[in-house]
Amino acid sequence: MRRALLLLPLLLFACAPKRAETPPPPAPGPLRVQVRTVEARQGVLEREAKASATLQAEKDSLVAAGVPGRVVRTLSPGARVGPGEGVVFLDPAPFEEALAQARLGLRQAEANLARARSQLLGSRAGLEAQLRAAEAQLQAAERRYQEGKALLEAGALAPLDLKGLEAQYQQAQSAYESAREALDRLERAEDVRLLELQVEAARLQVRQAERNLKESVVRAPFAGEVVEVFVKEGEFLGTGSRAFRLATTDRLLAKVYLPP
């Protein structure tokens, strides 16, 4: 009886109708995205942002002195000046005295050169005459010496007399060489060349003194406004020391930092 009960569920399960199989899910289709199109047009892309800016002059210069001197006058800060206009004025007296002394030295050097050239012309004529005379004496002494040697061989002249003629010949040679060297030295004109160099050096000193006198006025390198003056009347201003600050105020440059 128990076996029959155990077989009954098995028979019932075997006789039960089969369930329909679940179909597989469909394959996924392509991904669809909704897109909106607009027509491209040329224009300006504007963006608002806050940023800090620094204003500065287009030109800003610290002007230094070119020569040392004592300040006698200055312009006041805020004064507007043009290019080349004086701002700081030094005492011109020392520079004027230096220029006068340099010009005097130039005149003296030029006078020495002119005198040497005049002497050169006169000396050349004298030395040329001396050379011609020495050459004639040399030729005569040489002729007498050669004649003496011939007479000595013929027995018509004593050896001592020939020695005297030889000494005269050597003396004439020495005189001729001295005259020729003197003329050559004159032609080289070494003294005149030295005086010419002295004249050129004196001219350079005059030009330097003129520049120093001009630089006794510290001038504006460009048109602008005197922002600051670093010296006062009566103070000493050294070479290369700051005299004043000059800037342009009609046009300003702005440095702006924009955040990314």
C-alpha cells in the first residue's frame, strides 16, 4: 500500500501537461539620442568676468646726470617738458672754464705746428744745399785719394802723404752720410707728426669740454611729465646719480590678469 502511494505522485507528474518555454529577449537595437541642430553663424562670444588691472605710463624713465656738479636750479614735479628740455641745471662755471682752457690749448698746439712746418720748409732748402756740398767734397776727396794711390805706385808720393789723402776721403764720406741722414730725418718729419698728434688731442679735449658743458643741463629724453626730482638746489649731483623721473601721462598702459 505504501509503494502505491509513492508511485502515485510520480505518475501524476509524468501525466501533467508541459509548460510553454519562455522565448529569449529580443536583441537590443541601436542607441537613439535626440539631437537639436542650429545654423552656424559668425559672431562675437561675450563673457563677463571681474579682474584687477594696473595702470602704468607708456614711458617711465629715471634720468641720471652725465657729469658731476652742483645743482643751481630744478623744475618742480608736475611740470610738463618736451624732448631735450632741461629739468635739472648744474653750475655751468666750471664747465665753461674747462672749455676755455681746452680752446686755448688747441690754439697753442696749432701755433706750434704752423711754426714747425715753416721751419721745415726753410730747413729742407738748407739741408739740401749741405748735402750737395758734401757730395761734391766727397767726390773731390775720392779723386785725390785714387790719384795718390797711383802716384804711390809710381814712386812719386810718400806713403804718409797717401795716409793723409785717405783720412780726408773718410772724413768727406762721414760728412756726406751725416748730411743725408739729416735730410732723411727732415723728410720723415717726426717732429711735425708729433705736433700734429698734439693738435688732434687738443681738438678732442675741446669736443669733450663742449659735451660736458651741454650735459651740465640734465634734459628730458622724451616729452612727458616730471614725476619726481631727486635733488635740491645747492646739492652735489654725481655722475650717474639719479636726477629726476619722467613719465608720459597722455597714454597709459593697463596690465590686466584674467582668470582662466
